Amino acid sequence: MTAPGERRRGTTSASTTTRERAVGGARDAARHAADVRSELIRHPLEGVSAVCRNEDDGWLVDVDVVVPAAARIPDSTSLLATCEAELDPGAGALLRYRRLARYRRGAQDQ
């Protein structure tokens, strides 16, 4: 039994469970952007190619996806797209999402 004013171990306060957890660093921002991307579009995730802070202390994350309508055999000729997700500095809410480029897998950077 707990004393008055104490919380039992393993319980959380209502304020902790009702608010989103803040994005803690680049790794969290990349994971969060990938999750948000999967909610917006169903394209298969290829990877995260860039993560950086923006001017407002939010995050800019470049996510690479396979363009399904252009999926090809062999896989090395499939088209990919790089999309940018901008997350706010607090809980990582999506502020902006846009496609930056489309390219063929294995093509050299220009």
C-alpha cells in the first residue's frame, strides 16, 4: 500500500499518458518521420537519408520510399522518391511533407 500523495510503482499520471512524448534527438526524429510517412502514404520505406535541425529547433527528415507504380523487375531498376518531413520541436507533429526528387535506384548522385 502506498502513503497518501505517493504513486504506486508502474503507474503513470494522466498528464503523461494524454500528451505525446517529445522528440528527443535525431534518431527519434527519424523514427517519428517514418511513422508519420506511413500514415500519409503507403509506399514502402527504403530508408532515412538525412536528419537535421531547422531554424525553429524542429526537425527536417529526408525519407526515401519506393514508388509503387514504378516498381520493376529487377528491383535495381525501380524508381525511388526522397520526401522531406518537417516536424515541430515539441512532440514532433508534422508541419510539412513534400517530395524533393524521384530517381532510379542505383543511379549516381548528380
